[in-house]
Amino acid sequence: MATVEHQHREEALAEDQGHRRRDFINIAAVSFAGVGAAAVIVPVISQMNPSADVLALATSEVDLSAIKPGQAIKTIYRKQPLFVRHLTPQEIAAVNAVPTGSLRDPQTLAERTKPGKQEWLVTMGVCTHLGCVPLGAGEGENRGPFGGYFCPCHGSAYDAAARIRQGPAPKNLEVPDYVFRSDTKIEVGAKA
């Protein structure tokens, strides 16, 4: 009887060691697969991060001191044209007089500028129709029938607040994030 009991104990011990060995193999296999998956996923996710040249262009500083009232300049932000316009009091009054309900993409000038800095309009210089660069930022360029910007590709016309007024463009020119660093300097791409 002792031998049968001893034999059962040995079988139970062998079975228990078999379970432990199997558990160890399963844990090792899952761990190995997890490490392998991480080794594949980390580089894939890392390659989706912006490259160094894009990060270098993440913000742009623009000096406003040379832009006279009624003038606009064209500069570059993230490899795309950026328009900075110094509105005159007459332009501000004209765009504020337009009922927003009559606009395709209703926005007031106050919604498109910074509080207390309504004379400074900063927009991307890319037509919202098919991505052409509108005219109106350069000296002597066609500003269109509404005195803002005119896209020569398909005839979209924007007012002095860069709001779409005529043509196929569905939206106003985009206003990027920017902050005033001083009365004469803005940083485009920075959030307040």
C-alpha cells in the first residue's frame, strides 16, 4: 500500500512539474512575442513623428514693424505661404459692416483676429478651393472685387478679413495659431 501511495505521489509530483514546465514555456513564448511586437511597433510609431526639418519650422517669428496700414506681406510658415495684413480703420469698418449671415463661412473680424489687435490679420495664403495661392498680399497685386485676396486659378474672391465672398472656395482663408510676443512681433504656430 505504501508503494501505491508513493507511486501516486511521484505521479502527482511529475504531473505538477509538467504543468510548471508548460506554464513556463507559455509565459516565455508570450513574453518573447510581446518583446518582438514592441520591437516592431516602436519604430513604426517613431517614423510617424515629424522630421527634424518640420519641427524646426513648427513656429515662425514675423516682424510687423515694417508693414504699413493697408499693406500685406507674404512669408512662409511650414513650407506654405502666410499672409499678414495691416488693416486700415476704413477696411475694419467695411468688413465689420458686412452682415455675417450673408457670408458662406460666417465669421466676424473679431473672431479672425486677436483681442485688441483687430488691425492685424494673419492667414494661411492657400485658397480653400484647390490650394492655389491667392493674389493680394504683394504690392500692386489684384485684390479682387472685395479688396482682400483674389485666387487666379478659379476666381475665388476674399474680402479684407480673408472671408470668402465669391467663387468656388468653400471656406475663409485659414487663421493659424499665433501669439503676439510684442507689439511688433508675432510667433506663428505658438498657442496662447
